[in-house]
Amino acid sequence: MCVLRSDKTCPGTGIEETLNSAEVKTSVIDRVGANSSSSNPYPWSATKIMKKYAVLTLVMLSSLIVAACRSPTALTPAPTATSASANSAATSPASLAPTSDDLTQTNDEAAVIVQVTPLNLHDRSAPTLDFEIVLDTHSVELDDDLITIATLSNTTGEKVQPAKWDGPAGGGHHREGTLSFPQLKNRGQVLTLTLRGIADIPERTFTWKVN
């Protein structure tokens, strides 16, 4: 019969070794549990920290995206085919041709104002060269025969008389109409319209560059 001593052994039997082995295993298990608990006393704290960092990162990225969207820098739109064609049309020879208002010339002598405006100066296909004539005065009678007193000439020396006057007959203080000349064979560099004798002024000349 074995009597256990105070150190929990039974000398002379195999029980002593068995108890010692059990105590060793129990001690090892207790130490492992203790180490595990001491190394990570809060087993879920690392996961919570990682989640917090992830949320903060998302918040920072969202702030950067919003700031970029609110930036005052604006993108310059690329030119479209429509704007390019409009620019081309604006610089075409036809658009560069002067308008009638740009070609209007005025002569003010002897209390009579004579205003002449070419109507088709740059149209070489037109059968006639047409000019709008406006005469204004408050002192003399405008009774001149415009077909007789008008001449159109060029720098080569060619001269032609009007073929038609489309307006009121002579008389009064205001006359307005269209004076038509036949086309010149060669326009040259400059065309000159001459009106003779209006209000006793020998000549009133109006010139335009055509080339």
C-alpha cells in the first residue's frame, strides 16, 4: 500500500512518475495560457484599430476628391468643327469685301451735299456698274441732267457715260436715284466718278480702288 507524501509522490512505485508527468503537463498548459493571455490581453483591439485606420483613410480620400471637384480651374473646350468653319467663313474673300456703307463718299460744296455709294463695285459679272446718288440742298434747284453731267473713268484712260438714271427728274431740293454705267473693258486700279456743274462747281470727283 502506498502512502502519499506531502510532495504528492509515492516512493517505490510507478505512481510517482505518473504524478510528476501530469504535474509537468499541467504546468506547461498553464504557462502557455498565461503567455497567450499576457501577449494579447485584448484579442480584438488590433482589428478595431485597423478598421479605424481604414475609415480615416476613406474619409481623407473623399475630402481630396471633393476639393478637386471644387477647384476653380476650368478646362478649355477644344475648338469644334463648327467654330473652325465659322472662322474660315469670316476670313473668306467675300466676307472681306467692303460693304456699301464703307464705300460711300460725300462731297459738300456750294451748299449742295452730294453722296455717292457704289452698289456692285466688286461684281464683275454684273452687266452695269450702279451707283446710288443722293443730292441735298436748301438754296438751289437740283435740275441737272445726271446722264449728261456724269462720267466714269479708270486709270487706263477709258471713259463711259451713264446708260440710265433711275430716279426723279430734275428740280427740287432733294434728289435720289441710281445711276448705271456700262461695264468698262478694263477697270484698272482705280475707278473715278465725276459729276460736273452741280451748283456751279466745275467737278466733283469720287474715287474707289478696285484691285
